[in-house]
Amino acid sequence: MSNFNNNKNKIKKFFGINSSMLTMLVIVITFGLGEKIGERFLPIYLLALGGTVYAVGFLNAIDNFLSAIYSYIGGYISDKIGYKKALYVYTIFAMVGYSIIIIFPVWQAVFIGAIFFISWTALSLPAILSLISASVVKEKQTMGVSLHSFTRKIPMALGPLLGGFLITLLGVKTGARISFLIALILGAFSLIFIKKYIEDKKHKIVKPTSILYSFKSMRKELRILLLSDIFIRFAEQMPYAFVVIWVTINNGISAASFGWLTAIEMITAMVIYIPVAYLSEKTSSKLSISISFIFFTIFPIFLLISRNMPLLIFAFVIRGLKEFGEPTRKALIVKLSPEGSQGSIFGAYYLFRDIIVSIAVLFSALLWNLGPNWNFLTASFFGLIGTIIFIIFGKDERVMIKK
């Protein structure tokens, strides 16, 4: 028994696990599963309801813009009322959006519902990172963020599989609405977990800062990361909404098969998260982030040349590998933020990044209409710029933290 307890303690110490972290991970799976069942198929649902490709591009732009706004609001509220209450409020807010899209099966309602249901990830992430910062020792925070990222990929893998099955079985319209009904039910379960099991641990709370002050408070190294990250998100988001269209409509692959491709992407990411987190603790954070940026850059090119299932599988493995340094990047933002205001700084980072990206994404539909190659190659070009900026000017975490 003593050996079992010793091994158990070693595992908990290695991963930085505690009761609050464990409960948070359960919630991420529960609510995330509902979120991802229908979200990945929104573009074809919009088209089925009579929307155009411009509506698809506009929805993706709204997603990025609101994610930017919600990231800052989420960080502000988290610093103001604490991460437990914040997570409870955000979950209710998203459930309102699911209710709208279920009740009103018209493409205009998708935009109204999206204002609510695309909010959860952006709103909750600063609160979750505040939870990790408050409950996990500093040297294990990268591992804590990696565990969160790993856990997020479970519903991101399973959700599209279930959503693709429902759409293939029942059709796009009925299948999508049932998917969002399941999301609503899972949201209710998440509320129970949040209320009963998350410990609202007391930690240093400071007055939430203004947007301008948060930006001015960012260290030079964090601003360089932000600049390079903006270009990388151009590479990610310009083709994002059109990936499902490229696979299912342009290349005639079924929605169920697209669900399997998404699962392959998520499994790839999950396999690398923990080893990379451990390596980042021991070696260079700059190396991990640079490798991640390279995969962001090359994915659109591999997608463009993929017109059958074997090639698409390879492309989606590349897409999964782009998560190589993502937990390291998120943990670095937290580590470079003043204690007690991590939520505000993290939210401000995402606010500036995603507002700029949302403007660029407005042109994604225009590029798509010119031809998929215009969209995909332009995305890769921006990714190359961001990667070069970070490789030349970015600094390693160990150098930055010591300053």
C-alpha cells in the first residue's frame, strides 16, 4: 500500500495534479464535448440553411472578433470575481446560444446564437489559467497548461465524430440541431461540477487593469511573441472555416470521414503534449514554440495538395503537430504576467491578437472565391512571416524569466 501511495504521489507531483485541477479537467471534457459536436460543422449547416460562402467567412470573422473581446472580458471578470464564479457565468452564457440555435433553424439565428455559444472557450481560458496559476507551483505550470490542452483535445476528437455520425445519419439540418441539444444537456452537467467541486482557492487579487494599461504592462519579449503569433493566426484562421468545405464538398469526403480526420488531428496533438511539456521544462521554450509555428505554416500547403483520404490523413497529422508548442506559449504568457493580474494580461494579449486576425479573416471568403489555392497559399505566406519574426527576435523562457 505504501508503494502504491508513493507512486501515486510521484504521478501527482510530476503532473502538478490537485483537486481543483482534476475537477477543471472533467469540466473541460464535459462541456467541451457538447461544444465540439456541432461547432466544426457550422459552415456546412449555414450553407444548408441558405447561407453563402460569404456568410461562412463572416461567421469565422465574428468568431475571431468575439473571441478577442471575450478573452479580455473573461480575464477581467476572472480577476474581479474569481475563477469559479466566472466559469459558472460563462457556461450559462454559452447555453443561451445553444438554445437559440435549437429553437430557430434559420441561418440568421446561427449568428445570434454564435454570439453566445462561441464564447465559452475564449471567456473561460483566462479563468482556467488563473486557476492553474493559483493552484499549481510555478515550475509545473507548463505541465498544468499542457494537461488542460491535452484534455481539451478529447472532446475535440470525440465531438466531431459524434456530430459527423448524426449529420450522416439524419442530414445536415436535423443532425446539427440534435448536436446542439446534446451540447445544452452537457452544459447543464458542467454547471453541477463547477458549483459542487471546484475549490475557489483564495489567491492574490488585484484590481483588474484597463486594456491600454495591460498592453503597456507587457514586457518586450511578450510583445514580440504577440506580433509573431498574429501572423501565425492569419495562417490558421484564413482557411479554418473552409477546411470542412474543402474536404466534404470539394473532394467528396463524407461528414463522418471528416470527423475521423479531426479525431486523428486531436490524437496526434494529445500524443505529443505531455512529452513536449516535460522537454520544455528541461530545455528551450523557444525551440518548442518555433517548431509549433512551422507546423502552422506548412499545414495549408499540405491541405491544398491533399485530394484523397490517405493524403488528408497525413495533412491532419501535420495539423495536430501544430500544437507542439502551444501549451508552452500559453504558460509563458502567464509566467511573464504580474501576479494576480494574469487573467487581465492574458485576456489583453488575446484581445489584440484576435481583433487584428478577425479583420484579416474577413478577406478569407474573397480569397476562397478566387480559388482555394489563393486562400491556402496566402495563409502559409503569413505563417512564414510570423515564424521568421519569432526565430530571429524571440527569446527563451529561462532568459526572460530571469530578467
